[in-house]
Amino acid sequence: MENRSFSRMGRTVGVIGLGAWQLGADWGEVSEADAHATLQAAVDAGVTFIDTADVYGDGRSEQIVGSFRKDKPQLTVATKMGRRVEQLPENYSLDNFRRWNDRSRANLGVDTLDLVQLHCPPTPVYSTDAVYDALDTLVEEKRVKAYGVSVEKVDEALAAIARPGVASIQIIFNAFRLKPLDRVLPAAAEAGVGIIARVPLASGLLSGRYDEHTTFPANDHRNFNRHGEAFDVGETFAGVDFETGLEAVRRLRPLLPAGASMAQFALRWIVDHPAVTVVIPGARNAGQARANASAAGLAPLSAETHAAVQEVYDELIRPKVHDKW
């Protein structure tokens, strides 16, 4: 697998990683045995970057990842903090950061976290000097090796990229969410800030496995958050309404390279952008993890294919999502 660099962290990772939200909660039930099998399959396929968060299953995802990553020094594990409290800017304080950090370090079984990210906090947090001072303190205290931010909006990403201590930006970027191409990816590349592309398959829409008759379990966010009832609607199907997403997938399907699945095509499209450091598809089983990782081995897509993706976006998706995030 191709490796790419987090310049400000001084380390490289495989360009396709693993998002561990599915292993904690909100995607239906995943047993601990299945979670470990998924993690092992990903690592066997060349994955070296795993992303989790303290809120996924209220720590379950961190605990599973922590028990798995023992004696695997090749792995970089990123976690996120901040979504377990009321979303008020004043809650993003050094005292709270230390408490959240203590919990994540215990869950993951480490003294120092590889990377901690603010987990889509209120917008004012990204422009608050004291927040970055507190994050710098965590690094000085050797609680974390590096820090970054996860964002919903392009302007939040740009505010964070301007801060010299920020190592990474995690942002939704996929064939249904092209807005980061305009300013975020160029700014990050110029500043040496890593880009972690999340929701790469638009919550499975870009896997091509769903149709108008698909249903999801009651405890799956693709059921209970379709209109933003629980958290930002952009995290579910990348903010695209289900029917429009299905039509877009039908339009994209003829572009697939021979032998590639829709999901692999969607991941390869992201990997084709060199400013992306790592893309973090989720997986609920070993087969999905292996298939996702294998997308790194596909040949780069042609300029004509990228233009066709842009055309589908401009016609079907742009009017619905481009100005929202």
C-alpha cells in the first residue's frame, strides 16, 4: 500500500486506513470477536492508521482498538474528544482536555496518544487561542504526540490550518462532497497539514449495495439521523438525501474500472488527490476491511473519469449540499 506523510507529526501511514466508529456503536451490533477480526484483516491488508473516538460506544471502540493494538508498533491510532459533554465553547478547556485525555489513554492502554482530535466542536472553538494553548500543553505534558481537529465546515478547517500546532484536519470528502477541493486541500498541502478523509463512502451509499427497498436497524444512524435528529446530518449519507444518492450512484456505476466494486472506485477517487494523507472507510467485518484496503492497488482514475464524477456532482449533488458545509 502507498504510504503518505503527516508532515507535522513526522510519520507516514498507509493511504487507506480504518474508521472504527462501526466497531463501537450506531451501525447495528458488532461483536467484539467480529471487531477484532475486522481490525486484523485491515492490518493484514496493509492498514496502519486507525481512527476512533471516546464517544463511539461511550469508549467501547477505543477499548477494542486498544486491546488489539498491543504489540503492533506499526499502527498509528487517532482518537477524538469533546462530544461527551454539552456543546458549549467554554467546555473546551485544559481541565476538561486532561480529563478526557486520561479516559482515552486508559481505554487505549497507552501513556501517550498518537493523535487526538477535537471532535467537531462548536465553530468558535476553532478560533480560540486558549484552546490551542491547552492542546500545546497536552503535547508538552507528553499526554499526546500531536493534535488535530475534525470539522464539519470548510471555514472551520481553514481556521485550524492557520494554527502552527495543528497536525491534521479530518473532514468529509467523497464523490458527493467536493467542496474541500476548492480551498481546504490546497491550503493543507501548502501548510504541511495532513488531511484525513472521513465518510468516504457516504455512509455506504457509495458502496452501491443499497436501493429504494433498503432498511436499517433502529440503532443505526442511517435510520435515526436522516434529518439530523441526533447530530449533524452531514455525517449521515454525507448530507445527501437517500433517493438522490441512489440516482447519483446509478450515474457513476458505468465509470467503474473492470473488476472494481463501487466502494473501491469511490475510495480510489479520493486517493487520487495527493493532498489526502489517509482515507478512513469503516468496516463491520473482515471482508469489508480487505476489500476497502485493496482499493489502494487500483490504478489512478483517468482525467475523463474525474470529469464525469464532477459532472454528476454538479447536476445532482451540488444544489443540495455544496453551500451547507
